[in-house]
Amino acid sequence: MQIAIVGAGIVGAATAYELAADGHEVTVFEQRGAAAEEASFASAGLLAPALLTPWAQPAIGANLRRQLWGSDATLRLVRGAGSAGLRWLWRWRQAGRSPAALAQLAALAGLGRYSLARTRELTELLQVDIETSNGALVLLRRPDCLERVQPTVTLLREAGMSLSEVDADTARLIEPGLSADTPLAGALYAPDGEAGNCRLFALVLRQAAQDLGAQFMFGSKVRALGQAAAGLRIAGEDAPRRFDAVVLCAGLASAGLLRPLGLRLPLAALYGYTISAPLREDTHAPQGAVIDPLHRLIITRQGQRVRVSGGAEIGHGGGLQHQATLQTLYLALSGWFPGGAFASSPQVQVWRGARPMLPDGAPVIGASGLPGLWLNTGHGACGWAQACGSARALADVMAARAPAIDLQAFSAQRF
Ligand SMILES: Cc1cc2nc3c(=O)[nH]c(=O)nc-3n(C[C@H](O)[C@H](O)[C@H](O)COP(=O)(O)OP(=O)(O)OC[C@H]3O[C@@H](n4cnc5c(N)ncnc54)[C@H](O)[C@@H]3O)c2cc1C
């Protein structure tokens, strides 16, 4: 088939690779000048356990009021949130309370496991080092922190992930750079946890897809999707382009492209931040991924850099960075790993990115309901952890093969 893909983030790049590997003629249209310039640019990099990524799931087991306004508030409504943001927040809260929430989380755990396996297969096959680090430690500052993550931990264990409770001394043996002064009640350790560089892998997949014959048209903004047949219009071109199939991987922009076709996706941007600082001293820096569920932060190693990620904002905020959130990230970095990174170096990179979120925290993967139009979008807080699995499963469905995972939970028809 001749297939067009809209978007070259991590999801679009992985989809291009899988479809090209299946022998299709693939053309990717990307508005930016390179792959992974939007949400996939500087993610925290956590691959597993994906469900422990902050904001991976709706407000399950948590008190939304406390998240918004309590002393541990981590979610902020900023300029531009408006009534649409409040409506979305309400749906997100309802999704977390719905009787279907646990089944949806189990489906997400399955997608995460499948995707991790596919990511590992591809790094092996393509012989690339994507700055992988192994192991994930969930820091429990206070004894009640365990309660917050308990439902997810139970689910991950049921899904076969090894997660053991360790005391503070053992946690400091696993991560020798952890400060001895920062209070720590204990930790959960996932030896199979993993992190890697999302943008780097998107660039690798783009190259690998090109080697298989895929074409990437950068600087090509898709203005509209075809109403009846598979096709699209590129900004600045008069005639529409026709294909046998179109796959929408446009992240946050997907909802706007679908609306004129009568398809409504309740996508919202949940903005967050990462700070990437040059490594200072290996033994003082994190060796694997470290998750702080109280402040909803992740600290990872990305090769010669240490990256800390956190913050959740609904609303564009005028594009301004929230200084108090950044301050929290700097404090977390120096508080947990003193001496691990050069946090005041001019090479520090500060990034604000948008998680393309659907209210139940799950992506949409599969048929759109319109002929020839397929969806692979809305991966929210876990797009990196889910990209390779989503792409492989979608390629299987498009080839009329049964995918290795059940995609029912990710159908567009659930909205
Ligand atoms: C602070 C932060 C931390 C994160 N940490 C993690 C983590 O630890 N683990 C994890 O798994 N995930 C994490 N994520 C989430 C992850 O980054 C996203 O889910 C993922 O990058 C989404 O990928 P995507 O390809 O769907 O979207 P994008 O990367 O945004 O790609 C969409 C592409 O479509 C293009 N596009 C849009 N409209 C058009 C158009 N009309 N025409 C042509 N091109 C178009 C865009 O330019 C863009 O390149 C994090 C996100 C943030 C913000």
C-alpha cells in the first residue's frame, strides 16, 4: 500500500519504521524541520515501569483537590485553561473513578510491557545505543507514599513486573549517589525498569525507515485530511495528495485535524518540564531511573547528562515557564543527588513540552471509522514507553493480521 503518515514524533517515526518494514511505500509529512521536535523532544525517558510515570493514569486513588491546591499540589491551572480545560479535568477525574478504570490500566500495563519488548528488539536489531539505563527506584519519602502508588504496584505485579519493597539503606546501595540527608522511608525497586533517550531513538527510527525506502517530507504541514477517500492537503499545495491509507500521528494537533471530519477526540495538553544538566560525577549521579511520586518527578540518566522532569499545567500559560516548578526540579536534583550534575552550567537545557493526553490516559490506536484513515495518537505521559508497541500493533491491524495485544481498550469509538 501507499501510506501517508502525519507527524514524525516518536510515534510517527516508529509507525513509519514498522510499515516500511512490512513492505509498504511510506511517506511521512512533518511540519517541523526534523523528527521529534515537539512532545518527543526531551521527555524524561522512562520506558518501564511506564505506569509509574507521573500523570500516566487518571486521578486513580488520589484526591484531585489535594493535587490542585494541597500542600503537595503538583497540577496547576494556568492562563488559557478556560472552561475547556476544566471540562477536560472533570472527565479525567471521572475516568479515574470509573468502574472501568482498573481494566483500562491493565490494558495500559500490557501495552507498556509489549512496547518495552519491541523497543529492546529494535535497539538490538538496529545495533544502537540509546543511552539506556537499567533499573527504576520509586522513592518513598514518607510511609504514606506507598499508599499513593499501591493500586498501580498491585497491577504491575499482576502483569508480571518484579517490584520489591526495600528499606532506605538498600535504596542507597542501589543508587549510591542518593543523598544521605534527604529523608527516605523506603523505596520500591524494579530491576527490569528502564530509561532511554526518546529523541535519539526517534532519529534512529527515521533513518532506519528511510533505509527501508520511507520518505520524510519535512517542513510539510498537513492542512486537512481527505473527507471521503484516504488523502490529505499540504499547506501551499493546490491539489490534494491521494494514498491507500493515512495514519494520523500528529500528537496534540490530531484533534484539530479530525474535527472537520466529524470525529471528536478529547485531547488536552498537559504541559510539563525537563531540566537536563551535564553529568558532574558518575558515582554521585543516578545510575537508573528514579521516581519521586510525592512531587511527581522523574530523574534519569541520559548518557553524559542527568535529566529531571516534572510539573503538570493545563493551559498554555502564555508560553511562560513557571519558575516555582523549575525551582522544585532544581531542588529535587541537588536534594536527591548532590554533586551528580552541574545544575548551574550554561549547558543546562530547560524544556517545556506538552503531553498529548486523553482523559482516560490511554492512546487511540486503530481504525478511525472513516475509510482509509487510521489513528495512532494521544499517548499522553507515556508516548515513549508505548510508541514501538503501538506502531507494531497498528501495522499488524493494517495488514489484517491479529496484533500481539488486544487493541479494544484503545479504540477511538470509546469517546
Ligand atoms: C515533561 C514531559 C516528560 C515526559 N516523560 C515521559 C517519559 O518519561 N516516558 C514516556 O513514555 N513519555 C514521556 N512523555 C510523553 C511523551 O513525550 C509523549 O507522549 C510523546 O512524545 C508523544 O509522541 P507523539 O509522536 O505522539 O507526539 P509528538 O512528538 O508531538 O509528534 C507529533 C508530530 O506531529 C507533527 N505535526 C502536528 N501537526 C502536523 C501537521 N498538521 N502537519 C504535519 N506535521 C504535524 C508535529 O510537528 C510533531 O512532530 C513526557 C512528556 C513531557 C512533556
